[in-house]
Amino acid sequence: MLHNLLAKMDTLVGFEEASAHCDIPCKIYDPATAQIAALTVIRLVDLLEELKSAPADVNTMAKVSRLAKEKEAHGLIVKEEIRVIWGDYFKQPQIEKFPQIHELTHNIMLAASKAKQEINRDDAVKLLELVNQFAEIFWETKGVATFRAKCPYLPEEITVYPQLTPEA
Amino acid sequence: MIRIVRVSGLSMSPGMMPGDFAAALNWPASLYRPGQRVLVQHPAFGLIIKRLDAVEEGVVWLSGDSPLSSTREAMGCQPLSALRGRVIAVVRRRRPG
């Protein structure tokens, strides 16, 4: 009852939020989400490019609008995922070892914005490359070796993967 | 003065869950004691709810109720002036079951 009343007041006046969370779930960080989002941006650019020769009818417009919306969303995922790893995972020991992480993170923010703004494959590929570099550093902080390989699906671009040891 | 806040996160669970409301009362600095739940303006984490772990000369240590919470070391020792009130009531969100 009282909660319902407060919830209604909350929608009207908007109470402040007091956070009772600090880094939960603890210590689960993985750049894979950002990498997949960056690959998705490239793939969406490719799909948008394909539509350049399509008839300029309402169907094409609808497809363009859907693809552009997803491209926007995945560009944002890259930014959020990288920001969280940079802000929450990287602490003094990692930053001392990889002082370039700040500039790299900032460059990823800029590259993601650029990739969002236009339909330009080069921009999207550049974003993936920066995210790959971020992933390499991330795995190195964990003492995990990495390798580069084409992702086994379109857009088949070079992606950094961790070289994990299989359980015996 | 009473300040009402909406709780987010799980570090004060099970006593406070996300979506609950908490009322915090302006509290005299000299009456803060370990064990009290408090509203804190934290320089890194913003406005947070925690439990007072220790009250020392002008400073306090904080902890969460849940084992998932950040450690008191991670939250650091905060000046008494960071405290924004003592939680005097929690209104729980009704949960199914």
C-alpha cells in the first residue's frame, strides 16, 4: 500500500536513487561483448551498402531505418562495454602497466561516434581494430595470450580471441 | 528533514532490495553508531546506502549487508560530513509469492 503510494509519488516527483551496488556482479568483465557489437556495426554497414542499389521505395526505406537504428544501438553497446571495463576493471596495477589505456578508450569513444554518424565501412573497421587492441591489453592483464583470426561468420573480419587452456 | 530515496542494487540485501524506498532522517553527527544504516554522499560512488561499520574520530567506515558488496576498504574511510542521514524506515516493494 505505502509502497504503491510512494511509487506513484516517485513517478510524479522522481525521488533520488541511492545506490546499494558497487561493482556487482563482481569481477565479470569480458571485451567479447564490445567486439561482437563492433563486428555487428561492420555487418550493418555492409547490409546498408547493399541497399544502395535497391529501389527507393517504402520497403527499402523501412529496411534502411531498421538497419540504421541497429547500427546506432550497437555503436552505443561498444561504448558502454568499453567504458565499464575501463572504469571498473582497470585499476592502478593495470593502468601502470598499460598507461595507453586511457587514450585508447577515448579513441574508441570517438571512433564509435564516427561509425554511428555515417555509413562508412572504413570507420567501422577502424572501430573494430581499436576494440581488438583493447581486448589484447585486457587479456594481457589477466596473463591470457591472444590470437587474431577472422571471425567465423560475416563480416569475417579479424578479431582478437583469448587463447584459453582447455580443461583436462 | 526526511529524505526519501529509491534503492537500487543488491549490496544491502536482503534487508533492502532494488525498488524499495528508504527514508533517511537528518542525524546529529555525534549520534552515528556502528550498525546504523546510512545515506552517504560518496565521492566515487555517488549517493549510496550502506551500514556503518565503524565510527572513529571524525571518520566512518562503511560496509554492505550482502557478501557481494564492495569491501569496506574499497569504499574507503569517509568523513562524517559525507553522511546524509540515518535510514529510519524502509518501504519494501511487494514481491510475488
